[in-house]
Amino acid sequence: MLVQQLKSKIHRAMITRGDVEYEGSIEIPQDLMEAANLWPGEKVLVASVTSGNRLETYALVGPPGTGNIIMNGGAAHLIKTGERVVIMSFAMDDKPIIPTKIVCNELNEIIS
């Protein structure tokens, strides 16, 4: 039986900017995406630790090493610059998935 399970998680990342004019998505630096096993265009659930807002969008690859996590489109009205978030993706499998998890500091550097 296929079960939806957590595949990837970036915990306590900081939204560094919002751009309501962009068509949509969340931009995540390439190095963080690779460390968390997120794919370009992958559907993600973004949950704000700060406000409690939650939304689904897709991951857009940003320049590596910048620490910039940018909330784009209308989602920038729900989750704003300076909010701490958890970014998660899920997969379906009939066997348990061991998720890739990373934790970030306020500069979006990986601390574990």
C-alpha cells in the first residue's frame, strides 16, 4: 500500500525577502535544496513557525551560498520577510522513507 511520507525538510529557515509581483513559488538556494534533497519544481508545504500560516507552492532554485529564501507571488502576503519557516516535501512509497532533514540558523546556514 502506498503511503504519503515526509521526504525532505528544511527546518527553521528564515524568509529573507518577498516579491508579490513574481508569478509564484519559493526560491531556495541550490546548496540548501541539494542538502535537503529537494528538486527544482517540486511541490512543497511551507509552514510559518512565526505566524502559523501554511501554504503549498513549488521550489525554485536560487543561487547557491546566498542564504536568500524568497517567498514569491501572492504567498508573500501570507508568509513575510523575517518569518521562520519549515519547508517540507512528501513522497509516496510502499516502504518507509528515511527523510532528509536539515536545520538552519537565522542566516540560512545549515547547523545540523
